[in-house]
Amino acid sequence: MFQKTRLQLTLLNSIVFIVLIAILSRTIYFYTEDQIYKDVNDSLEQDYRDFNNGGMPGGRPQGEFLLGPGPSVIVWGPDDTIIEPRLSVDHFFKVNEQQFYPEKFDEIEEISVNGPTYRALSTKVDTEYGEMTIQFIRNVDTEKEMLDRLLLILFVGGGIGSLVAVGAGYLLAGRALIPIKKSWDQQQQFVSDASHEIRTPLAVIQSRADLLFQSPNATIEEKAVDISIISKEVRRLNKLVNGLLTLTRTDSNQMEVKKSNFFLDDLLIDIVEQYTDIASFQEKSIISHAPEQVVFHGDKERIHQLLVILVDNAMKFTEEGGEITLSCIKNASSIILTVEDNGKGIPQEELPLIFNRFYQVEQSRSANEGSGLGLSIAKWIVNTHQGNIKVTSEQNERTRFEITFPRNQRKN
């Protein structure tokens, strides 16, 4: 699919480049032609004006030569034959008399006769002998040769440029498709991972539901384990679907972020109160530390969600007797929020991967908890607040999530 798209983009890019080359070549040629013939045209027009003002034809003696073999002025008689200058019957102009006779009057024309090229400006004059034609003419072989050489250069250069354009178009198309292909691969991986994560709880629910149908007369108490497992998997599935919906909205910029000022230290206290009973039941402790009041400008609901995600992870990886600490401090330019635990820690080789969607630290997989979406959502929340999240961990000692927010956020 991408190869076909690349070829189509190559064709499109090549056409654009070739058209640009053609336009540029055409512009160069006609500009050069205009400049080369400018002096010739000016001299012809000057002779024409002088003659119309009553001067001698061309302002010079009859038969005077300028460039090449052609006379500067030719006088044609009523019978369209050259009467001045007087030429022998084998003279080049006399032999090709009919080809030199002007087709246009009072405007410059180009005449090519058996090789040589001339530019001429002609006018008709009524005399007592009949209607005469005065033709001012100059040989332009040198100028023509220069233009022909330029045309050849432009033609060859255009051909080479077209080949380069095709190659460049192919390379540019490949580079343009890199982010698209990467996005496509991520989407495919996302769909695959999502399908896998959804399939697992659905399979558990299906199997437990089948067991319930096999004992239609059993009491709820007798099937409490199966019902509990179904309920647990439904909650897990609901959490997964909500996470997927959140990430989908963030990808399409449909997730609304409402920022306002609130006290971040008070939010930490609320989180600690929310988890105190759970931590006590699991024989763990959770505390907050905020030396001073911290006013934060952001979406309070999203920051709450961020803290819940980090605290849930800390609770999962902290064993009995462990401690989870939430803290926030401020300095002149930043607000620093940390969530730290003294649990199992995260292997160093897995730290760069933990924010990837559906990624779960290897040692947590056996517990079959979570969906691997939480930290992806957490990173999005941090990014929307123009912050930076950093993780440090030592196995079997501690894990520390440190989020740094700018005190003066740019307006989105």
C-alpha cells in the first residue's frame, strides 16, 4: 500500500518539479532573448524614426553594411524588387529577393534565408514613381547562435533536472511517508493490543457465565466466587474502555482541558485522604509533604487523574510496610510534583518503555492487573500542562516520578 502511495507522490512531486523547471527555463530564455536583441531592435527603431522625421534612409549612405553580409537599408520598388542598393544578379540578396521581401510593416520581424538570420523593420512610402518599401535590416547570426546555444543548454539542463526531480521526488515521498507509516504501524499495534486486552476479560466473563448457566438452581452464595470474578473483570473492562476512549479523544484533540487556579497542596491532601484506608488495609502508608501553599494553574480534574494513576501504580508495586510519598514545591520558575515509593522498583531497561500504550512492566504481568494505559494518559496530562515527567528507579529500593510544570504556562 505504501509503495503505491510513494510512487503516486513521486509522480506528483516530479510533475511539480518539471513544471517549475520548464517555467524557469522559459523565463530565462525569453529574458535573454529580449536582452540580446535589445540593441538590434533599438538601432532599427532609431533608423525608422529618423526616416519618418525626414532623414535619409537609415541616416547613412546607400549600401552601407553593419553586421554580416546584409545592407542596413533596402529600397524596394513598386514591383517588389530591390532597386537600392544596386546588386549584381548573383548577389545573395538578389538571388533570395522574394524571401527578403517584408511580410510585416511598421513592426520588427525576423527573416531567415538559407541559414543567415536577419531582423528587419519596414515601412511603405508613396512616391511619384509609385509605392516604395523602405526596409531597415540587420544580420543577427551571432545573436541567434548565442540563443541556440542557450536553448541547448536549457534543454539538456532541463532533461537532467527532470531526472534529478524524479529521484528527489522519490526520496521526498519516502521521507514524507515515514511519519505516516509510523503512525499507521502504531495504529495497527494499538488495535492489536486493544483487542488482546479486551479479549482477556471477555473470555473470563464468558467462561464464568457458562459455569453459572450449568447450575441454574445454585444459590448466589454458592456461586459467589464466579460472580465476584465476573464483577471484577467487568470493572477491569470498563476501566480499559474508558482509558481507550480517553486516548482516542486526546489523539483527535477532542479532550477538553479547563484550566483555572487551585491549591495543589490541598489536592495532595485530598488524594492522601482518599487512599489512607486502602493503604492501611494493605498495611502500607501514604503521606503528603508541601512546605508551603502552592497555587497551580491547570485542569484540577486532570491533575487529580494524574495523581490517581501514579498513586495506583505506587500502591501496586509497594509491598506491605512500604510508604508512598506525595510532595509539591515551587521555585522561581517551576512547580515540582513528585510521587515516590519504596517498592519493587522498575528495571532500568524498561524505564524508556513505561509510557508506551499497553506496556506493562514484566514483573507486574503475573498479577494480571491494569491495562498499560495509565502512564500514557498521565504523560498526555503532563504535556497538556506544558510539563515534563521524569522517572528514576532502583530495583527493590524506590521509584520516583518527578513532574516539573512551568509557573507561567504558554497560552494554547
